[in-house]
Amino acid sequence: MRIPKLLTSLALVLGALPVALSAGQPNIVFILADDLGWQDVGFMGSGYFETPNLDALAEESLVLDNAFMYPTCSPSRAAILTGQQSFRTGCYTVPVLEQGNDRDNIFSKWTVGEEHTVFSKPLKEAGYKSIHLGKWHIVGPYPDRETDFPFKKKLTQPKDGDLSWLAEHKSPEIQKYYPIGRGFDENVGGTWWGDPSRGYDKGYNSPGGGYVAPFKNPFIEEKKGDEWLTDRLTDDAIDFMKRNEDGPFFVNLHFYSPHMPSVSRNEELQAHFMKKKGDTATGQGMGPPKKKKGIAAYATMIKSIDDNIKRITDYLDEAGLRENTVIVFTSDNGFNGKQSTNKNLRGAKGNVYDGGLRVPALVNWQKTIAPGRNETPVQGLDLFPTFLDLAGVDDYTGTLDGESLVPLMNGKDLEERAIFWHVASAYKDPACSIIRKGKWKLIQYLKKGDIELYDTEEDLKESRDLSKSNPEKAQQLLGELVAWREKNEVPLPPTSPLEK
């Protein structure tokens, strides 16, 4: 086992007990839900969805109240895995969702190129054994069609149930873009799929939608006893940890759930949530029976994630690994408006308002990280440098656009900074750039250069555009946003009148 070069200094930064680090690097379990909204969990305020195990974990964790991702999964996952902004990877949104033409947009890449290192590689070099489980989504179905960038047309995908791409994806030429080719030791279920229903001809309308066995995912070996996809991925995560108890290990558990389709975990849970009173504050669980049926099914999926979180913490406790394991939990973007709702936020998945950007997040390390809540704005880009910091890797030379969150884990402040988004292709909202600094958020649309300004502390729902009534703050943030684009040579759509 490799002992970190910065072991002593890391212990000081984290405020860790010497005994907690004496065995070497901590294990890391990174759990990423898919389309789980900011208040789709109890510890962030839901009165309808039930997450007792996550809520209990949150009580002994650092909860990040202002955590953000990109508004869709492709750019979020590319940012998390590479630590780099969308303008570097070319992943601005899910390609098949893009709207408009190649003059008003920079159509997205699907496949993240080899030049963009995934965090699993430096962790492997540092001695970590690692596994990826679940959604991958940073390779496209046809990587060979992604060579002439920027694209004239948006990328496409095969029809549901079409496996004509599979043989090529098992070849070395495409496997280099898969988890094992990117530094993970094992891969369970990771491919180009954005949801588990794609193995079925009827997709979302298929019985079980890919969540109920048989999963028909060619990268998940069917096993006797398979029932529910979230359970199966957790089974394999625990099995991996058992086989690597001597550590250090890294578990990249990226659940497909609760992404569409909304599939009920079982009849008992479905009946429970159908009978349960809705949450008037968020609007969750409200409405007529037909609408309630869908959100009740969604609630069972969230409950299933929560149940499996407990399976993981129970295993770590029983194996005596809990105090040397960091657990990170978050989501890849905001809630899908076709599944959930939140009256406290504007927009949903795909929107550049906080309904699409804001996510639940916590970091747990028993007896090392002091429990509490922190309102510092953080983003998915911060995870790569945080993982390196925890692992004691101090010699990584690649480009990273985020910052390590280790100081926050010690109760210290990060230096005030702005965080940025560049969404150069349209989906639900026009192409734009965004800056957030403290409570302030400014959006600049790339088509004409028009801006919106929000005080997210006083106006969480972003209902009052202050760009005209507070021009000084608007111009200050706009200046920082333009300077950021200029410094990083951020590309703009061809018809944009903006210089940078």
C-alpha cells in the first residue's frame, strides 16, 4: 500500500486523529444518484419522500447546502470524472436533447477524449483498487462519428432495443473510452446508456423499464436472484469492497435511479406513498390520482436508494472499515420535472435555473469530519481535486477547474470564489454562460448578450431579475464572467455577437 506523501500535512488539514490515518489512505465510496433533486431527500427538506438512512447519515456528515452541477447528466458526469469545464471536453448537454442549429449552438460531444484524464487513473497510480458501477455516459454510441468537431448536426443514438453497436463497443478501440480503459479495475453496467430501459424495444414503456430483471444491460452479467437494478449494483459494490478490504479502494457507485422511467419498487411501497399526504411546501406527492401514481413510484425508487445506502454503511460498520472510509453522496443534476416537483425552485432538469442546477450533497468520514452544514457554493468540478487530496496525491499535473473541498471538511473557509457554467447549446433554455458568487447569480445568454441577475438568498426561486435595478452588481459579475471566458478562450456559437 502506498503511503501518501502529504500524510502529515493532510492530517493537519483535515483535523484527523493520527490513528484514523495511520493505516494509510482512506477508502472512498462515491455515490451519485441520477436526476435526484435538491429537495428530493429528507435532509434537504422533503416532507414526502422518505430517506431515513440518508437523513441519519447527514446528521453525522458535512452537508453542503449550496451544491451545484450542470443542468443535464452528460456535462455533469464529464465535469466530475475529468475535473474540467464543459468548454474543454465539448460536453454541453445530452446531444440528443439539443435544440436549434449549428449557428446558434456548439453541438455537444458525447465521448470524452483520451486527452482528458479521469480521476481513476491518478488514483490507480496512488495504489487504489477501483470499480465503476452503473451509469457512465461519457462515451457515445458512435465515437467514430465524433471526429469532425464542431458538428454540423447534433449526434444521434440507436433506437431502444438496438444492440448493433455492441460488438464494436467490446473492441479495444472503443473500450479505451469505457471505465476499465479510463483506469477503473472493474466495470458493472457502465456504457453509453443514459437510462436502463434502452435494452428493451419499448424503452420507457417496457415492463420494469430496465430496473426489474432481466436488466438487458450487456455490461451487467445476469445472475440468479436478480430482481431490482439498484439492489444488484449495491450487491456488486459490497462484493468489491469485501474482496479489497485491505484497501485502499474507490467505489464509483453511480445509480441509474431515479432517472426515468418511474418504476415502482414493489406494490407495498407504492400503496404506502399513494396513501401518504403530499408536501404542500414543495408540491411533492400532490395532485390527482394519475399524477400521484407517478410520483409515488418515483418515491419508491428514492426509498430504494436510501435502503441501499444503509446496506453500504452497515457493511462498512461490520467490516470495521467505516472510520477509514469517506462517503460522498450527491446527484448529477436537478429533478426531472416529469417525475418530481419543487415549488421552492425555478425550473427543473435541463434548465439553467436552480431547479436544474442545485443538488443534495454530503461528505461523511466518521471521527474525522465534524458534522455540520455549510453554505459555501460548491460544484461537481470540485470532486476530482478533493479525491486527489484525500488520497494524498500531490503530483497531478493535469488541468483541474475545481478546488479541493478538504478545507471545508475541517470547518475552514474556502477563499471566496466565483463558480462558472458554460452551456453553449440550447435544450430547455437558450445557450448561455453563468456566474455565481456568494448569493449572487448572473446568466448571460449567448445569442444577444442579454443578462439576468438574481439574489438567491432573498429570492431562492429566481423570480425577480435585478439586472436593471442593481446595475452595479450586474456589471461587476458580467465583467468577471467575460474575463473568465477571455482568460480560458471559451468558444462561443458562430452567431453570438459577443467578443468573449
